[in-house]
Amino acid sequence: MRIRRILAAVIATAALAGLGLTGAATATAATAKGAPSAVSPSECREGGGTPEINEPGNPCKGGTHNGESVD
């Protein structure tokens, strides 16, 4: 009887931990696909890109901020 209670507690804990990880992954994915943000020219360069301030929308070309507008 005691083993069943312990097993039930372990399963419940694992299920709750799984839900927490799933929620965190969903929140991360939602943040990653959100509206593009504006970065400074130095942030664009630090991320490995080139700020193209002469093009429409002032995009950052390449690097980790590719496509984000340069402010």
C-alpha cells in the first residue's frame, strides 16, 4: 500500500514537472516568433550583422538580428 502512494506521488510530480517544461517551451517559442524588435547599430554589429541604414526600414543584414530594424 505504501509503495502505491509513493509511486502515485512520483508520477504526479513528474506530470507537473512535464507541464512546467512544456509551458516554458511554449513561452519561449511565442517570444521568438513575436514582432521584430529594433536594435541599435552596435547591437547589430555585435550579433554579426551589418546595419543597412540606407535601405527602407533600416534592416540589420545577417547575424543574430537579421531582418530586425536598426533604430
